[in-house]
Amino acid sequence: MSGRESLASLRGLNLNLLPALAALLQERSVSGAAARMNVSQSAMSHSLAKLREVLDDPLLIPAGRTMAPTPRAERLASSLPPLLSELGRALTAPVEFDPETAELQLRIATFDYFELAMLPELLAFLARHAPGIRLSVERFEPRSVQRLVAGEIDFVLGGGTMPMPAVLMQRTLYRDPFRVIVRKDHPNVRGRLSLERYVELDHLLVSIEGQALGAVDRALAAEGRERRVALRVPHFAAAPLVVRGSDMICTIAGTIAERAKELHDLRVLRPPLELPEAEIIAWWPRQHQRDPARRWFRERLFGGAMASPWVRKRMRALERGA
């Protein structure tokens, strides 16, 4: 019998009849089954009649003082108890999630921003508190949205300008201000960066979507100014390496700038013009909302337990509304 035929055969079956069926098959007596289920004999007789109708089988046939099972009833007598036990486990409330013993793989689609900004602290936290949780990080692409809606991906982490379906759950992690990174011995950058010097220098632009202009260019255009973009790259990780080995400067998310300072000994400066902060958002499927393991992960992620000091500072600023 196919899966569709099996479902069709159960459409008229009230699940409340299954415990009665199990009692009847074990006791082989209406009165005995009624006593086991703590119901009246009349109610048990009604249940047996309904079961015979739905299953199209007499199930139990009178044989003296007891009742003899039909061949189908004998098969049910051996297969029904474990099925009821499994069904009970499936329908009961989930057990409390224990991060120290849990075995789970979480799938995250994002850009290399996340790998630089949050991944080191996140992995260190999981190694200490949830060693059985493994991460699979993949590059965000258009089909990642459909996979997230379907529950094939657990999280998407990205910027607030990314168009995402309203059916997804989401939460803003923090807002990331822009900073400028420059090598320490840059011949034309000594102290604070003036707007005049800023537009004179060669710029590196990180454009993950391949756009020719970024937030800096739009802000400069509003003031009637323009910068020279000497190089465009599609990955955040490339920017600190290029800046360290050249005279180019790069205006980049503050989290990446702080990581570049830590890893590559670069200087971090405030940009000499007002720029909007980038909104960093986590999206997840609605069907994962109540899952204990994923809820535990989200709570630690949103609470800053798996974040660098800079990111935690930005999270606190978001809570204060700053």
C-alpha cells in the first residue's frame, strides 16, 4: 500500500480509538478492555463497533468466554504497542535542550563579513559550552532565501538592505558604524582625516553585490564631492590585506575595521562625513521558532555571549536606542 493509500485508509479513524484497540487486542474481551481503560462496557462496545467499521475487519470474534483475534488483529497486536509508544514520544513536549550533550549541525548562509566579525568568538563559545554543535557556513546567494523559508537553512545573517520575505522571523543584532582603515605608516595620513584629504586619497571599495557606488559615494555626492575608487573587491577579507600593502584607504564596517586592527595592525579612523550605520540582521524560518536547540542558539547570539567586545558594545547601543 502506498503512503497516499495508507493515509486515505486512516481518514475515518479517530486517534482516540487506538488505545481502545490496544486494550481490546490485549484483553480479548470487551469487559476486560473496558476495565483496563476505566470506561463503561457499553462505551467499549461502541469503540469496537467503530473500529470494525473503519478497518473493515471484525477484529475479534466471540469464541466461548473470550474472543478470538482475526489474522489482521493478530498483526495489529504485535505492531500497535510500539507504534503507540513512538507516537506518544513524538507528541509529548520536547525534552529540555542540553547544550553540553547535544549533537546538531546548524546551517548559516551569509557573507564573509560574518566570518570576520563574529565567527571566531562564536566558535570559541560553542567549543566551551556546546561542543556537539557544528556549523556549516555557506555563501549567501539568491536561492538561499527559498532554502531558508523551507527550513533547509537555519539562519541567514546579513545587512538590512537585503530583501527578505515577510514570512521569515527576524531580529536586528546591532548597527555597525563605518570606520576608515589605513596602514600605520601611510605617508599622507598622520592625524585626523580631513574631508579634503579623504577625497584626495585612493579608495578601496568592498562591493559584495557588484555595485559601482556605495554609501560613501552617495554621502559625498550630497555634498557635491567625489572620491576616486582605485579598486573594487567582492569580499571583506581582502580589504585589510590590500590596505596593509598599499596607500589605499578603505571605509568599511566598524566591526571589520576593529578586526583588521587586531589582525593586521592597521589604524582605524572615523570618517570625516556623516554616514548611515549598517543594520546587521538575523533571519530564521518560522517553523524553527520553538525548536529548543535553535532557540538556545538564538538567545546566546542575541545576548552577545558569542560576540566580540566591539559587537557587544554595538548590541548595548541598540538596546539603549543609541
